[in-house]
Amino acid sequence: MILVAGVGNIFLGDDAFGVEVVRRLSKQDLPSWARVVDYGIRGMHLAHDMANASYPATILIDAVDRDDPPGTLSVIELDTAAMDEVSSLDAHGMQPELVLGLVGLLGAKPGRVLLLGCQPQSLDEHMGLSPPVNAAVGAAVVVAQDLIADLWKELACAWVSQGK
């Protein structure tokens, strides 16, 4: 099973990008092996789900500042091996490196993790996405669907080659 996790704070403008993408993605006809969840700011919940289910692959969807024009999408493969330590805990925090470090503390490996990010325009306190980030949500849904299909093909090939 592949986990698709939307993260972000709906009260901080474009930080709600991941939440909005998984809201729209959950209305799509997806395979039964793709689990789509809105985690919001519940990092501890995400870490526990990842640790308990041992997902071979996870797609995190979030606002990511990469100094690109607002609304720019990017897909980043996270180095989960470099995230073995947790320096501080915040039960409501959603920093990917802390969440993945928590998975390790819980005695599990996070598997392969891709981050589908969108460059925010504003993270100020208000509800609603800025126009460029809102315009990117539809494209992000398509990218997420493609990532789900591609990851499944990779996992299926790996399982076949291992004789599973």
C-alpha cells in the first residue's frame, strides 16, 4: 500500500496546499492500494501511521519554499537514511525530517518518501490559497496520480524480482 499524506495548516494561507490537494485527490477514482489521508498538522499521527503500517512508499504533499515563483510544483525524494535523529518533538508539528525521525524512533523504517511540494506565495495567518497556489492544485492532483502509478509499478517490479 502507498500512503498519500496531505499536510499543512489551513489557517496559514498557502500552507494548506497539501490539505487541499488530498481533498481533491480523495474524490478521484484511485486504486485500493493507495491510501489518501489529510493529516493537517498532526505530525505525530502521521509518524505513527507510517511506523505501524510499514508503507513501502509515501507521498507527502505540502507547501515547500524553494525560492521558485509561487505555484511552482516540485517532486523531491527525501533521504530517509539521514533522518535517524529527532532533535525536538512537537505533537502538532509537520516538519518532514522530524516526522521521519519519529518513525525511526518508533522502531520502523519509513520506506521511500517523495515530497510533492508547491512554492507558497503567502504563509500569513488567513484562510484560503493564493491565486497561483490555488491554480497549481489541479496540476498537483495529476502529478500525485502519476506518482502513485509510477511507485506502484516500481514496487511491483521489485516484488516480482524478489519472488514475492
